[in-house]
Amino acid sequence: MKNIIITGGAGFIGSHVVREFVKNNPESKIINLDALTYAGNLENLKDIENEPNYVFEKADITKVDELRKVFEEYNPDAIVHLAAESHVDRSITDPNAFINTNVIGTANLLNLAREFWTLNPDHQHGNFPDEPRTNLFYHVSTDEVYGALGETGFFTEETSYDPKSPYSASKAASDHLVRAYGNTYGMPFIISNCSNNYGPNHFPEKLIPLCIHNILSEKPLPIYGDGKYTRDWLYVIDHAKAIYQIFNESKTGETYNIGGWNEWQNINLVKELIKQVDEKIGKPAGYSEKLITFVKDRPGHDKRYAIDATKLANDLGWKPSVTFEEGLSKTIDWFLENKEWLDHVTSGDYQKYYNKQYN
Ligand code: NAD
């Protein structure tokens, strides 16, 4: 593959995916296509911005004319699509932003890929040959498309879709569109559905970075409902490595679930964070537990998510590189060492970086 467009590359997961592709593909050009919304931060990519195989293009996936310019300039061989509105709480207050970006934006990318790529009608109905593959649309999605689990069971690749929030419904719709373009037009695609990510560069509106930030500044740690909501957590660099491996090694037309076999109830997770942060900053054990504050539940809150990533382990031999405790420790260290990043993000100053670097 020569020219690979990665959408949403300035975001949390996207920035790690871009780094993985840039470092491992000196012969390819990696085009980071991002609109730089509130969640996009080019400071996440400072260490690689001068690499010869990296280029940034500011474009909005809801605007076909902006996308077309990037397609015309680079004529991409593959697209790794992560750009999305990603925060469930925001989807409850403004669902249309999610429908526009996640559904219409994905459709715009698929339509342009269809226009620029010569698709083989023999590949309709999911009939993709193993090799060679020429063009590839890789969609990065979430386990939330499967809905919620009770006390037991796991999401597998065969689990029926049952999204419950405007966010997960918009991601489910975009997954369906990608499969439909594969089935109808023979577009080679891969989809991966991943559990909750955490790690460096995580925007502090999400639970883990929010709690790290609030423990450090002795502010309340808000926990929804009774704190018993259960999530399956994966270190973001393990997710980026999984995407890279699937992109290179998977057959087209496949779906993979990515997860860490790592379920935590929110309350226990926050207590583990308190334990580790207090210890690292020299506070007595349990000092920050007084900050725990139970808040009114989110409407339609899914009780439990848990991924079965056996197919990925069996087919490609992937497994997470760190345990949750190790990943959390690395994440806390990163936030302690990158206070400037956190200050810029919490004050909104990170948005000035683009103007300084690129205008
Ligand atoms: P994020 O919110 O941190 O980043 C999203 C990026 O997309 C930002 O850089 C933003 O500027 C960009 N973007 C948003 N709207 C755009 C538009 N209209 N045009 C171009 N760029 C736009 O999100 P994230 O947490 O890094 O998630 C990335 C992807 O992974 C999403 O598709 C999400 O659904 C999926 N995912 C996330 C998680 C998770 O735990 N965060 C888990 C599984 C899957």
C-alpha cells in the first residue's frame, strides 16, 4: 500500500494508530485527515510530525468537497476510518452531530472510495479472494453496537446488533453501511469492534483521565448511579497494534472484536486509580477516596460490556501486552509527566497549536 488515509488521526486512538503506521511503513505515505474538532489535538503527534512519510490534511468528512480534494491529491490505496463523534454523553444532548459525522461522514468516505477505486463485481456478496487485495476500507468501531450484557456472557463477532444510545446507533449504522458497500459493490473492507480504551492522550471528559485530573486537583470524582456499571478496558497502544496487525494480516470482509479480558466495575476502577495516584504523589493510602461522588445516572445507561476476542487471538495470535494495573500505571505516569498537555487541553489552548504549526 502506498498512500494510506487515516481519518480522525488527531484524536485519542487515531494518534496512536497514525504513529504505529508511520513508524512501521517508511515506504508508505500516511495521510492524517482530521477536522480538528474539540477532540482533535495535533500536540498528540508532535514526535512524528516531521517524519517524511507523514502528512496532515485538515478536512471534514461531512463535507464532500473537502474530502474530494484530499482524494484527488493522494489517490489513496487504503482508508483506516476512525473520525467520529465519540462521547456517549454528548450524543444524548446532541444526537444530530453524531448522525452527521458518524453516518453521513462514513457514507461520504465510502462513496468517494467507490468512485476512486476500481471495484471488482466478482467480489460482491462478501466473496473476497484471499489475495491480492488492492484497496481496503478499514472501519474502526465499538463494542457498544452490540448493546448491553447482563451479569454473564460476552460479545462475539456473531452477536446481533442492539445499540442503545445515539452514539452506538450511529456507529452501528456506519458498520452496516461498510458491510453493505462490501456486499453490493464488492468494496474490500474490514471492521473491528473494540472495548473501552484508556492511555496517553485521552481527552479528560472520559472517566479515567477525568479522575486522574480530578485526583491531582482534589476535585470530586463523579460516578454514575451505584458505580456498578461494568466495562472491559484495553490499553490504547494495544488497540493501535491490533488495528495495525489486522490491517496487514486479516482477510478482507472480516470482522474482529478487540478486547482485553479486563472487566472492571466503575467504582472498583476508580478505587484502583485512587490507590495508584495517591501512592505516586506521596499521599496516604485512600486519601482521595473522600472525593468519590455518586451522580445522577445517564439515561439508558448500558449495564455491562465484555468482549470475547478469541477469534483475533486464534486467527492472528494477538493478545494485549499489559495487564490493566500495568496499563493504568503507565497512563498515570504519562499524565504526571505531561501536565502541560493536560493544562492545554483543559484550558482549550491546544486548539492554538494548529494555527501556530500549520498556518
Ligand atoms: P476522539 O473523539 O478522541 O477522536 C475523534 C477524532 O475525529 C478527533 O481527532 C476529531 O477531530 C476527528 N473528527 C471528528 N469529527 C470529524 C469530522 N467531521 N471530520 C474529520 N474528523 C473528525 O475519538 P477516539 O476515542 O479516539 O475514537 C476513535 C474511533 O474509535 C471512533 O470511531 C470511535 O467510535 C472508535 N472507538 C473508540 C473507543 C474508545 O474507547 N474511545 C472504543 C472503541 C472504538
